[in-house]
Amino acid sequence: MIMLAAVYCRVSTEKDDQINSLESQMSYFLNYIENCPDLTLFQIYADKGISGTAVKNRTRFIQMMEDAEKGLFQVIITKEVSRFSRNILDAVSYSRKLRNLGVSIRFMNDGIDTSQPDAELRLSIMASLAQEESRKTSDRVKWGQTRRMEKGVVFGTSMLGYDVKNGKIAVNTDGAEIVKNIFNKYVFLHMSASEIAKELQNEGIKTYTGKEKWTPSVIIKVLKNEKYCGDLRQKKTFTPDYLTHKKKTNKCNEKTVFIKDHHAPIISRDLWEAAQHELCRRSYVKKQDSGRGNKFYFSGKIICANCGCPFSARKKKGKDGYYTVWKCLNNQCHVRYQIRNDSLMYMTAYSYSLLNIQKEKLTEHIHSLMNMAEMQLTGTSRTSLKQKKSEIEELKIKKLNIIDAFAAHKISENEFMALKSKYDGLIIHHNNEIENLQKTQSVKKLKNTTIKKYIDKIINYNNITKSIIYNCIEKVHAYENGIVKLKFCHLPQVFEFEIYFKKSKQYTT
């Protein structure tokens, strides 16, 4: 009886020697089937660059099993058990499934034929050996990777601000500007991750992956990434099971590899540490306010003068709907009254109006200082550009001179080619420097324009916003007798308000 035979081949990588091994396997099986009068080739199923410890990514293996269920062939021929599966459970379960379908498997190098009575025992032994070899290989690979990490070799892909190639990391200038922008806005302008994401999106700046939409989680990942201050931490994820190859976040499961000052930083270490401190502070405030810290303007600003605890916000229902009140977190404190959020907004706006800031003169003065700085920087850039262009013209004249000298047989061909190559290289170098200077000039101009917009926004605002309160209000102290004192940052004045309570426990200011 002639049987239809399926051939299964697999190699674990796509390297040239492995691909050659795959071709050798296929050639061997074709010759084998031709010399077997009871076999006719049905199809060759080959998986390239796939591990044998799991089935889910082995598309050709899965297709072969589906064809077996359809009864398209009666026998499978493969090199050895490790090619079929390096997982003992998979090897035995698929062998049983195929046997129930009337399909046998021949493992050529192992001398196993599943149509024989003792096949399952021998298959289990060989599959166990293959699985153990996979475990040892996995351990060897992990050990080798860790040693390379300790030497500073970078594993992973490129990211915003950095290009990673051949185990080395280098600054990407375009992405670096975006990274600096994110850190500055978060630390100095006290913008939230959501606000930064929205602003980047409105400016038409795309993410590293080319998406138009920025999300707060992407901003937080940037702020938490130690690579931006020049450090490198690797093994942030690990693979607990060598059979499934699923990666998990390394939460102290394995020791990470950390190298300080590994590569060129994009931001200073001081700015990095300030960002980490700010992340922790905002996280604390958010927890103190029962997860609502980011929704309320005065989070972390209102302090009880009696016990020193911060006030937390909560929603209350009134006749006209819900409103926000602030209350001391310490339940044992004698300061038990609540302050309405809209009253705090009124106190801030009223106090600010009493400062009598000459907004127009202040704006004009700041803009004047920035324009002077911009003119100074622009003047320096223009001088450098003019100098580089002058040097290029001189090099072009030198090129013409050596052409004349070569034509007059004053210099040899070798001398001519050497000088020409030298001058061409210098011209290319100067042109690149000119291009970089022009880019730098554009970036500085854009930065100054952005800063001016923020200054105008802070000085000439009409409505009290979260960002303004965070930047302007230093602290609000609430006293036991209903006195509330408000202080602005960097100003000596303290504004005092008194809360008048009514019988219904409502109050006015």
C-alpha cells in the first residue's frame, strides 16, 4: 500500500548556516521518499527561524496538523524529536492526536516510528532530553547576554532621542529637542502629562513611531526613562518560562544591569532628579486626595495650621448640583470646617488683583531682555555662517588653482587628486556645519517664541488656571478660628481671609 507522506523541517534561526541546514534536510527527505516504494511525497512543511519549545508561532506545523485532520496524508517524516518539538507535553499530545487520526510519525535520527508499540515511551525520553537541552541553551544565552550588558552593549531598539545600532546608542538631535521640551514643561512649567501630550499633538509633532496622537502614558515613560540622563539599566523585563518565551516586567525577580554615565545624556542629571522628585510628589498628592489630586487646582497647597496635615478635596451635593470642598485629613484635628473650592478661587483672584502688577510694563521689559539675548545669539550665528561661507569660497579658489597647476604640468596627477579630495572634503564639512548652524538658529528662535507665549499667558491671564495656581500660590494655611491665609511665591505679602459660618453650616468669605 502506497502512503502519502508529509515532511516536517524546522530551524531555530534564519542565519545562513541554519538555512543551509534546512535545505539539506529537505534534500535528504526527498531522496529518502524516492527510494521508498511505499511512500509518495504529499508536501514539505518548513518553519524558518522558529523555536521548537512552543507551537503557536510555527505556522507550517499548525497547517500540517490541520491537513492531517482532513486526512490528506498518512505519515509524517522528520529528522528527529527536537525538530518536531522541544516540549515533552506537546510532543506526546500531538503524537497521540495524530495516531488517533491514523497518521504515524517517523523520527529518522532517533529511530522512532509512532506506529510501533514502544514508540510513546521512547518518544517521551527523547522529548525530555530535547526539552532539557532547550533549558540549557536558554540559560547559556541569558548568561551571555548578561555578560555583554555588563560590558555596556545595548540591547533593544531605537527610541525618542536616541538611535540604537549594533549595540551602541547615539543621540538623535531632532528627538532630543522633543525630550528636553517634555522635561522642561513638566518640571519648570508644572504641566501635567495630559497637558504636554495635548500641546505636542496641537503643534503637529509626531511620536517616535510616527503617530499623531500623544498619550499621557507615553509622556510618563519618557520622564521615567533613565537613559535620558546618560544612565543605562537593562533586564527590565525577563522570561520566566523558556518554553512559552513570554516576557514579564522585572519586579525584583532578577537583578538588573545598571551602568551610570554610560552614554551622552540629553538632559542634565539635576533636571532628571527634579523630574523624578516631581513624579513622586504628584503621585503622593494624588494618593492623599483619594485619586483625585490631578483634578483639583489646590492639591498639596492647603495646609492645616493646627496639625500640619494637608487638606483633601471631596465632592458634596447641594441644591444646585455637586461642588468641591476641602477638609483637613486628620480626623482628630480641631480644625473641622470645610472650605469651598470656589471660595479659594475667589481668594486667589482677589489677592492677585490687589498686587497691582503693571502688566504692560513687565511684559515689555521681559520681551526686551529676551530680544536682546536673541539678537546676541543671532549675531554670533550670523558671524559663524559668514565665516564658513567665506572659507568655502577660498577652498573653491584653491580648487581652481590646482586645476590650472595640473593643466600646466606643475603638479602630478596623484598630487592633483589628493589636493582635490582634500578640498572637496573640507567644502562638504563646512556645508554640513552651515546646515547645523541654521538648524540651531531656527530651534533657538522657536524656543524664544514659545517662552514669550508662556510669559504672556502667565502675566496677562484672565482666568485662574491650574498651571497659574501651581506656579503662583506657595501655600494656603487654614486656622482653627476660620482664618485662611494665602501667600504667593517669592512675595512678602500674606493675604488674610475670614470664613463666616451660618447656622446651616454654610459660610461666606
